[in-house]
Amino acid sequence: MTMTADSPSPTQPAPLALETDQDDLRRARAALDAHQFEACVALCRDMRGQGNTHPVLDYMEGISLFQLGHREVGTAMIGRAAERQPDNLLLRIDHANSLAAVGLMPAAIQVMIEGIRRHGPHPDIAQRLALMFSDIGQHYKAQLLLVSSIAAYPARVDLCCMLAAELAAELKTNEAITLMELSHILCGDVPGIHSSLAVLHQARGDVDQAITHYRRAIDLAPDLPLPHANLSTALLLRHDYARGYQEAEWRLKSGHVRMAQVPAPRWSGEDLAGKTLLVTAEQGFGDMIQHARFLAPLRGRGGTVILECHNGLERLLAEAEGVDSTISLVTDGVFPPCDYTIPLVSLPLVLGCDRAFLEASVPYLPTPPALTARELLTPPGIRLKVGLTWASRRAHGEVYSRRMLNRRSCTLEQMAQLGEAEGVALFSLQKGDVAEQLGGTPYPITDLSPRLTDFQQTAAAIAALDLVITVDTSVAHLAGAMGKPVWILLAPGQIDYRWGEEAQSPWYRQARLYRGGQGGWAGLVRAVLADLKAAAAGTLPLQAAERAPAGLSVQE
């Protein structure tokens, strides 16, 4: 869930509204507004060569050079324009944005602080400076700044939404709700207030109240993508898959999701006999693996299915039922010829989806040849071989979603406590920089990362294990899709339609879900350790439950 619509990014300059009565300057500005950056640079330099010293020339040329990739030079020119007009608030903000974009965040923050000294807690400065503080982890400063600016400008709903997002990300959900209710009293029926209240109520577990606020936000602003996209997650939590995936289509208009520009019509269920369907990639690795189950029903439609994949998923998903071939993520805009196209996560809308299908679909990814005992180097006396992941990829973007997504990870030290279980051998399925944390540690965890060159190899490692214990990351979806026993640790405050509110998830019935409470990660790991000891002793089954023997309800 995303709580607030994106504010102007603190790492991209935004065009500045500058008034001028000079025709040449207006032409240069028109070129800038039309994103004709090379033309704008040429016009600015020509005017400067004729003796024109207007500070807007430095600004427009700087913005154009920045957008053309000459970011350092562009930032310097924007700064020069700002120095010549120190009281120009918007120019100051753009200068700070460009500094942040080239990695000079301390300098960017200093520029904004000087702006506060000149302009007071101006809401536009406060908004961007708070984002910058949040980006570098100084959340307390961000919150204090927002509080002072809201006190001066209580009608600025965007500031209230930002502060509520900061509070909610620290699990101060009740305080955030109170803030937004006060904002509602002061500002009335504003879509952003209802949208934020909806996310907050959903985070607190009050899904029905969340749906009410989402729908009110949509009534007030029916064309805003964010309330629709967030409403989809609440409906999916309620297992209302038809309406949930209908609302989920708004994600493609939100700017947060990749929308592949394929020169082919969108598939909406037409006959595929003799046709080629290109299913395009979107969102993350876990989302791709989760929704790969909807490829199998395409098998009976008579067409050829090409699946575009994030790099590393190609070999794994090439074996999925319903897929004829896979291609790597297209970055140059050149897609293979096809008759129709559809984003992967849109397949449930066309094919249909219900709980019976989800529960019956697992396993839907074939198990590759497992790593050998020699590769796993299992010592004698081991009763369980257990794979671990403790960290998901770092998230970016809007404050609330970024901070809540980053809460999904625990520390290696916390996960390593599972080594206290006797008769258990631990193997790390972690990849990337996080896997390097194992180096030089005393933890009895075998690092498999050198063998995990892609998801097919990760699947081979999982196939050789008895159990996977993981935080909410792509490994959870991979083990679930293979039908492997998997225990998924959900962080305190984590609300996600995939894992729902129940003891089990219909997406992966065999998965045990461990939900964090007031004891935080420490209490969560203790609970998992107790169950792991019981499983190693043979007194607790590895799987949460057998799959429900339900028939497929997706349209084949």
C-alpha cells in the first residue's frame, strides 16, 4: 500500500514558473516545457552570447543539461541561478533537489535550511526538507519539521498526510489516525484525507472501515489511481478477487508500476488459436512468482505464450505450465512480434480467480534436480535441513510504503538464533550484499549464495531442503510455489493481502505464518525456534495443512 501520492521528488528538479517579457526567453522556456532540452540549451547559449545575463538563462540551461545527463554541470548552473535570486523560493527548492539527485544530500539539506531561515516554516520547503530527512533516516527531524509547519499551515493536507505516514511507519497508527481525523475536521472532505485514513485503518486491521474510506476518496476524485489501487488490496484481503483485480488495474496508471509499451492490443480473453500472447513483467520477483500460477490456464487456449521475466527468472519460469518461451526484461523497447499482450498481474482479471483455484493451484512450479548431499555438506546426525533468508530487497519510494516494506527484514543475528535447535542444519538462501554478512561470523549457517546464480538454482537448493524459514521475500513465494514446507515470518504491523489475516494464506496453504506482535522480531524468532525444535523432534508437522482438494475455477 502507498499512503500518499508522490510529492515532487527530492532527487529531481521540477521546472520553475518564471515570468518574463522577452520573446527569446519565452521561446527557450517553451522548449524546456516541451522537453526539447538540446534546443533550450542552444537558445540559452545564443542569448548569453548576445549579452543577455538574465538569471533564468542559467536556470533553464541547467535544468536542460541535467535532463540530458550532464547532472553535475546542470546542478552547478541551477545553483548559480539560485545564488543570484536568494529570495526565489521555487528556485531554491529546485537547487536543493538537483543537489540531492547528484548525491550531495548534506548540501541539499543546507540549502533548504537556509530557505527556512529566509521564509520561515514554509510548507513547500518543509515538505521537501522532511522528505530529505526521511531519505537519510532522520525521521525524528522530519516529524518535528512537519509538526511546526502544520502548526503554521493547518490546511495543508499534504503535510498532515506526510506526518501521518511517518507516524504509521513507526507503528503509531492510532496517533496517525487522530491526526488525519483532525485534518478532516479542519479541511473537510478531501480525497487525500480519506485515502490516508483508509490505509491507516487497513494497517490497524479494520479492513471494512478502510474500504469505506477508500470508496469515499474515489467518490470525491474518481480519476485518482491511488485510492483505487489501494482499495484493491483491501478487497483481496476480503477474498473479493473479482472486484479486487478490477481495482488493481489502476496500478497501471499510478506511475509506481512498470507498464510495458508493447505495440499490440491488450488481451481481454479473445481466442488465441494460432495467435501469440506476450505476457509482460511488472512489480517484483515475488509478485512474478506468485502470479505465475495464472499461466497454466493459458495452455488450453491454443496459442503461443511468451513470458517476459525479470533477469534471473527466465529459466525457472520457462518450465512453468502454459509458457512456451521466456525473454529477459525488455529495456530498449523492442519486443518480440505478438498478436496480443497483457501484464502478468492482469491475468486474474481476464481468467477469473477465486479461493478454490488458489488453494488447488499449488504446486505450480516444477521442482528442478536438487542440489546433491555433497553440495549441501550436511554433517551426520542431522534430522532437518533448513534454508533461511532474513532480508528482503531495500524498498524505495513513498515514505510509508518504503519504511513498512523495509520492516520485513530482520537481522542475521536474530535469524541465527534458530541454530540453537538440535538436529538442524541451516543453509543461507540469501543473495546479494546481505549474504556477505555471513563472512567471518561464528554462526553455524552454510552460505549457498555462490551456487544461487539465478532462481532456477535457488529452486534446486530448496528442493534439497526439508524446510524453508524466511521473511516476506521472493524465496517465500518460490518455496510456496514449489509446494515446499515454508515458514514465513511477518514483521510487526505488516498487513498484506497475500498473507491475509488468518492462520493460513489461500495463496500457499502449506505455509506456516508467524505474525509479529508487541514482542517484535525477538519474540517472533523465539516462537519459530520453539516450533523448529518441535519439528526436529518429530512432534510438529512441517506443513501448516494439506492443500484443499478443490477444483480449478479459473477459465481454461
